[in-house]
Amino acid sequence: MAADRLGVPPQACLVVEDAPAGVEAAATAGCRVVGLTTTHPATALHQAHLHATSLSEVRHHLTAAGVPAAAHTPHGR
């Protein structure tokens, strides 16, 4: 799993996923999951902790939660 390669516990990871299988895998691994409803409805991504309609909405949620902007991109880049 990517969290292992990064040396981060799954509970500290946020996965943004638009496929039901990806949402299920991330949730099963113990990650927090945002279901991106661009290709499937929220009902198909039912294991996600939160749903968003776009990556802009994901950024809005991250900013509102106090996550620094540098952390909004993969690996903080």
C-alpha cells in the first residue's frame, strides 16, 4: 500500500477516489476516504466518509479543516 511506502499509518491518510472498488479498498485499509462523484453517484461510493463533486470541493473541505495548502497535493508538492 502507498501509505507503507511513505511510512505513514493508513489512519493518517486521506484518499480521494472516484471508483467504488477504490473507495472500498481505501476504507478497508483504514484510510479516510473522499468519494469523488464525477463518475459514480454517492450511493455507489457509500463507504466513503465524505463525498465531493469536484477536486475544487475537496480543496475547499481541506482548507476549511485547516489543512495547509502545501498538503493539498500528492506528497505535499
